[in-house]
Amino acid sequence: MTEFQRCLTRVLVSEGGYSNHRLDPGKETNRGITQQVYNAYRQRLGLPMVSVRGISSSEVDAIHRENYWKPANFDLLPAGVSYVVFDGAVNSEVAQPVKMAPARARRHC
């Protein structure tokens, strides 16, 4: 199992399944993917827009890898640090948790 797979498994436990809470800034969300992010992903692939409620496991993997993991080079962070920073990226945006990562860990990026 890769570090990405280990981290994604842990993140998905905390993200949970489908939700559409009125106070959640992401609004309609499933497995850490907002409807807006899902629409952008499907549009890039030329696919029709559908509800994030039906997102497949392969789409969840691809979106988390392409939108959050790869842009911040999390493969270069030590295990453990990569999970914490990746979890933050999924919950906010990639740049924010990377800024907060310890300088020592960022030197590996």
C-alpha cells in the first residue's frame, strides 16, 4: 500500500459519506469531495454532471490524488506528516496546510 493510499484511507474515515448540511461551506459533499470539485473533475473529462452522492471509489481516488496530493508533493513528506497535511488540504485548500507544515518537513519538498 502506498503512502497516498494509507493517508486517503484515514482521511475518508474522518470525511465520512454524503452530507448536505446548510452550515457546511462545501454544501453537498461526499467522501471529502464537494459538488463543485466533482463538477470540475467531470467537466475536464467531458462527462455529464451528476450528483456527488453517486461518486465512485475510482473518482474519489483520482480527485484526491490530482487535486490535493500531487500539487503539494506529499510523497516527499515523512509518513505521518503527510497524513496531517493531506487531511488539512482536503478540509481547506492545498496551500494552507502546506504553509503550516513544519519548515523541516517542507525542506523535503
